[in-house]
Amino acid sequence: MDHVEIDWEIARDIIAQYFAVTAGELANAKENELSGSVRIQELETRLKKLRQEKMQLTSDNTNLINKAFTEYAQALRKDNK
């Protein structure tokens, strides 16, 4: 397995983890907020975007791989603090 393939697998896992965290946030928001709230809409939009990006993720999509390593991994670190 080469470096590109490993990066792709890690990026795929990061996106999946971020999707799961966002889905959990959405479930909590739906329990605690009024439907149609801005927060719920933001989370739903993020989930749609993550779903699309997961489908677009290939080993040659370096922009999306880099986004997973920088933006999404950073967001996951913030959530774990």
C-alpha cells in the first residue's frame, strides 16, 4: 500500500468520524431546540456536504484529502477537548 492509498483511507475515516459527530450533534439539537432553528439547519447542511464529499473521495482527490486532514481533523480535535 502506498502513501496516497494510506492518506485516502485515513481521510475516509476522518470524514466518517466527523459525520458521526455531526449526526450526534444534530440529534441533540433536535431534542433540545425548536425544529427549524439555525443550528439544526447548519448541522443538516453540514451532514449533506459530508455525505457528498464522502462519495467524491478518491485517492486522487488530493484537495478533499487535505481538507479532511486539516479542516475536519481540526474540528474533531476541538470536539474532543
